[in-house]
Amino acid sequence: MKEKILITSATGKTGFETTKQLLKDGYPTRILVRSRNAKALELEKLGAEISIGNLTNANELNSALKNITRVYYCHPFVPHLLQNTKLFIQCAKENNIEAIVNMGQWLAEFDDQRSVHTNDIKASYIEYEQSGLNVIQFIPGFFADNTFFVTEFAIQLGLMPLPFGKGKNPPISNEDLGLVIASLLKNPQPYIGQRLRPTGPKSLSSQEMASIFSKVVGRKVRYIYIPEWMFLKAAFMFAKDFGLDEFAISQIRHYMKEYQANKFDIGGATNIVKAVTGKDPDDFETIVKNYVNNSPYKKRNLFNWFLAMKKFMILPLQPVPNVKALEKYNQ
């Protein structure tokens, strides 16, 4: 029989895709979620077993880990990652978990990071190393998905306003991330103890990404660099739409600085996706087509143009967020 696998944060970007892939491949899969939301119910219909619980509760963790062999541990984008990871490690040891794929982060490979989330990830690696557990550290960089906050503006207005500066990034799709994680969970042994950084096939500048958007949407799309104050205005204005809170915005603020410093391009593109799955990673054009085709804004007409223009014009009028207040999360 195939090993039973637990996926945490199963309704997130990588957990959702990983669960779908495992179920497609016939693996019994349990998902640890905080509620039976729409995405959890979608996975349940595909065959997933739902376990309701929280990563901060030992009893709920132990219940989710019962009769589980392997785990994808992905801490959500909330505070106290290190504290919660220590609890998970304790529970994983008590339940004799055979192998763990842990969601790490590329930026945790660098010193002098200001993000508390990144520094907690870096510290968690030591906890795993000292635990005696079999762990694969999965350390992706900047997801392609993070570029698509501006899809509406790109399609309707021909603008791609982002705070990327002159940095480059080899963007990777959520689907490829899920495919790699699922492959590692199915066959972890060759990769135990490694840190794996999956990427897309090629590093791209913002101008190159804008050119690809132009090709896909059939109109000229121009990249516009926006400074931090404008980015923060946008982050708070669209926070509800994209599931962001003050903590997430406080961390993303520092990730944007690292992007501008070209940290996500250091090391260039890797062959991890191909090596682990046998599949070439999706290129950015393929990813953009997928997002545009599934976007509620894909139809260009006067009404959609007006809605996009209204948002774009309102944005500069938003209050400037208090940076000092945001930095309380990183102290």
C-alpha cells in the first residue's frame, strides 16, 4: 500500500497543488486545515481526508499525524514560525514520522535579513538538524504567482506597476512547486538532508516579463517601477483581495528590497524541477497564459477598463502606511 501523507497549509499555493498531485497519483492524503473552506472541500471531493486543527495545538497536531508516514510542513504566513516548528518537530518525533519536506526559503540562505519570518526559517533549519528526523529543506525563491497581483492593470491598462527595480528572478509556477513537493514525498530517500531550490527555466527582468505579458494579452504592456511608499499603499488597498494582513505586508516589504538587490537571481536557474520530476519547468509565457485565461479581467471592454482605471487613479490617494508600525513585527 502507498504511504499515507499529511499536507499542512493545504489550501495555500503549494499545499493545494501538492495535494491534488498526490491524490491524482493514488496516494492516501490527509490535509490539516483550520476550516472546511471552499478549497478544503474541493480537495475532499478529490479524495482528501480532512483534519481540522492548528499548528499551535499539540493535541490537534498529534491527531493529524496519527498513522501518517510522511509530511509536507508549510507554516502559513503568520507570526511565530520558529515556536510552532519546534512544536511540530516534537509531535513528528512522537509519531515516528519517516520523512518531512519542509517549506523553507531562498532568502534564509543569506545573512543580515530583516524579515523575522526569514530569520525564523533560518533558525528552524538548526532545530531540524538537531531533531534526528529525516528532512528535505525545500527553499524556493520568488514565485511567479507573486507577479500576478497586477494582471488586471496589465490586461486593461497595459501597465505592470511593481517594486522589483532592476532585479531579476527565475519565476516558477505553483503547479511545478506542487509537482516537485509531491515527487519528494513519494520518493524522499535520495534527497534527505538536502536543500533544494526549484526555479523556472530562465531568469527574467521586469521588462522581459512585461514583454511576455504583451505577447500573451495582445497589447503593449509597460513595466512601471513603483517606490516603497506606493507599494505599501497598494498592499493595504488590495489586502483583502489577496489575503494579506499587516504581518504579511511587513515581511513582503523586506522581500521587495531583496528582490531589488537581485538576491533572487543569485545562482540563476536550477534543474531541480527536471531532476526530481522528469518534467521541464513551465516557462513564464506558459504561466502567464494560464493566469490570463483564468482571470476575471481577461475580457477587454469599456466597463473593465473603467474599473481598472478607477482603482489605478484611487491608489495614489490612499493614506501612506506607517512603516514604523509595520516594523514592530520585526523587532
